[in-house]
Amino acid sequence: MSNKVTEEIESIEIPRELRERSKLGIEQARRELGLRTWRSKLAKTAAIAAASAGLIVALGAATSPTFASYVKSLFTFYNVDEGLKKAADEGFAEPVNREVTDQGITLKVKEVVNDVFRLSIVYGLEKDGKPLDTDLLFENFTPTDPAQDPYVNEYTFTDENGKELKLSRHWQKVGNDRMLYLSLDDVAPGKDVKFLTDLPNKLFIDFNINQIGETAGKWHLNVPIDLAKAKASAAIIPLNKRYESPLGFSLDFLQLRHGPSKSEVLVQVNETQQWKRSYQADPSFRYQIKDGQGRVIAAEDYLRWADLAIGRKNAIPKFAIGQGSSGKMRYWHAFLPFQEAKNLKLELTTVYTEERMAKDFSVSFDPKEIMKLPLTKETEGKKLAFTARMKTEEAKERLSDGREVFQGKGWVIEADQQLGADTLDLKWALQDGQGREMIPGQQVALLSQDEKGNYRNRTLFFFQDGAAVPDRVTITYNRYTKANPVSWSIPLEPSSDPALPAWPS
């Protein structure tokens, strides 16, 4: 077996730069593992295979049948969340291996993770046995020529009775491949799946591809997916519990749902006229889920500005979905799966409000001066420090939390704010010396909380190279995000309570 794997790896063409990285990775493994018998055949083969496997998949070269026969699942190597990896490890990743070729290009549907709450399908393109970038599928997704069909490349879905299903979908690029995610909630009346019997037993996905880059052709492929195993592994737990806030809104915790790749809470937000008059923004809140030992196994910090949501735990924000209209919104909050946890309890800990100050607070400065010496201020117990700097490199900067921001050259203003225990951020507005609004190319915040519960917020405003540094900047705030503590909890167990009535508007 080792000879076949080695031969297959060596037959794949890898760019020189990545081959050098692979060598460095092997050398690092040698140092860290301290292998005294590095030259033994078994260790050498294992190290080469391990160091090369991730590299090959990243290049989209895992199309090799010989290599694929030794890989349990492509999801093991893709840059996806741990919920999908867990589902793959537990046997919910199934090979599809369907393909169609036209104009020398092959469309391959490779693998699916079966989860009725998140169906995930991997597909890719090849030409002459080598992978093509799946961005080509979207270059002419909606053509500008009105004589053409408005949807050159379509993805349609039907159930076992031939009924077409309108499913929400989105894509993620993984290497050169593409991952299509589908939500099956849309199949139920009102998009409210109360029972697993609401879902079809089989799903048929039609890939109707008619153009790949500049190449017109016909890549039509029907892919059947059996949902029986996915439905058998899923659970819907009715909750039907309501929190009524004195601020003028309610939160309906409707369901807890489990699937192989994620668990999720279905919650509906209802606003009254009282709330709308007092707070124009939708209600924001935080809740956490604890097991019988009191450990927090999941938490959602739902804020409009995700930079402030530092209270999340094991959340999968990319799959937090919201649907509804003004005054009544329903959210599916996704987490890494925790179906095995026992004696669960949901605790609502915080409601966030956007408060308005009686009087504006303003600071004016010359940006060139605060590049040399910080400007410090204090207002209502909040300590503020303002600095500025030039950004002279084209490459993005990496923040302390791992995010990469600020592409290109330019300049940056930073507001370092010590805000106390009840304030997450200050809503700053910027103007130049002539009173013109300054709109940054990007604004980010680094929020942290110390052991006493006090917040520190470092907000950075980036102005790209084309924006000249003005002689004067005035920075003002009159609104802020306030954290209001709440003490309310419910057991996460099946409830026989009737469906919640509509919240009065």
C-alpha cells in the first residue's frame, strides 16, 4: 500500500514553491517528533504521506482515484468548521462520484455530508486530468446580454415526487473545489420544520451548467441524495418558552435541533411599538447553554456588529440565518454539535441596547501630532486614548485575534477606550477640518473584557492611500452600546407547552 501511495503522490505535479514548503513541513515534523529512526521505511513513507496530503488537497489534486481510496473523507482536509469534520469522522460523509464531460472539461460531484439541517456537497472541475478553479462557474453566472437566459448556470432541487423545492443555498470555496450548502427548512410550510416527517426522504440536485469561464457547453448532472440516514440521526426538541422584556420585546425560544454537523437554536424576536419608539435597532442579546456539570458548551452573542460578539462559544456564525420582517424576525443560531450533552439549560444573560447621550462628546486633533504623541481624554468615567499612524505596506495587517485587515497603503486612527462594565463601544463619527464627513475604507474593533468584567475597545479606522491626511479631525459620539444584565433560564428538554401565541404589535 505504501508504494502505491508514494507513487501516486510523486506522479502529481506540485509547484516548486509548495514543494519546498512540503519539505520544510517534513523537517519540522522530524524535529518535533524526535524520530531517531527517521530513515526507516515506515516512518519515511508515513511522513511523506502526512506532509503531502494536505498540500495535494489544497491544490485540488485529490481527484486521483488511487489517492482518494486511502482518504476517509475530503472534509477531513478542507478548511471547514469542526462540525463538518466531526460529521465526516462519524461516517456521515458519503462519496458521490458522479461526473459529466463536455468541451474537454469535466464537472465532478465528489462527496456529501448528509445533515438535513445543513446538507453540504463538494464538487469541482477538471481539464486534462488537472483541477480547474471553480471561480469559472461564477464568472458568467448572470450574463449582461438580455437575449441570453438570465441564469446560465442553475442549481435546481426536487423531492422524490418530482416537486421542485426552493432551497436557500450558499457556497464556500475550498481549494479549487466548491462546497454547496443547502437548508431544508424551506420545504416546510412557513419554513417551520416541526417534525422530521416534514422533510423529504430523497433529494435530487440538478447541476445545469452551460458556461464555464469563456467556454459554452452542457454539463447537466442529476445527483440523488438519500436523506434517510440524515433524518434518523437528527432530532427536533420543541421548547416553546418566551422571555418578555420590560423594554418592550420578547424572545421566543422555539426549538433546539441536532444534526451530525451542527446543533442549533431556533429563536424568534418580537418587537412592540414601545421598543420601536425607544430603540430603532433590532434587539440584541446573549444566551449560553450549560450542561449538567455547569459547563458552558455553547453561547450566542447576537450583536449587529460582529466585532463586539466576544461572548460567543462554539458558534458557527456563517450558518446563523435570519428570516422575517420588521418587528418579527426568526433566527437559526448554529453551534458545533452537542447532541451527546445531558441535562442542558439555556440561560439568557444579557440584553444590549443602543443608548443616546444627552450631549455630544467631541475631540479635535491634528492626525500628524497624535502620530507622535497620544491624545488622552476622560468622559463619564471612560478613559480614551487617540493615536494615528501611516500604513506603508500593501499587504494586509494581522490583528491579535488572527483577522487580516486593511489591504493597501494608507493611514490609521485608533481610539483605545476603557469603557467600564456596561459599555461595549462608542458610536464615533469623524469629520475633517472643513466639517466634511470622513468615511473610513474599513473600521474594525478589538473588544476584550478583564477579570472584573470591564470592557476595553480598540477601534481602528483605516483610510486608504487615496485619502489624504487632513490637517484636522473631529471625532464625536452621542450613542453607545450598553450591556444590560438579565437572569432568566429554561431547561432544554421537550416541552408539551402549546405553540406560542402571536406577540401583539
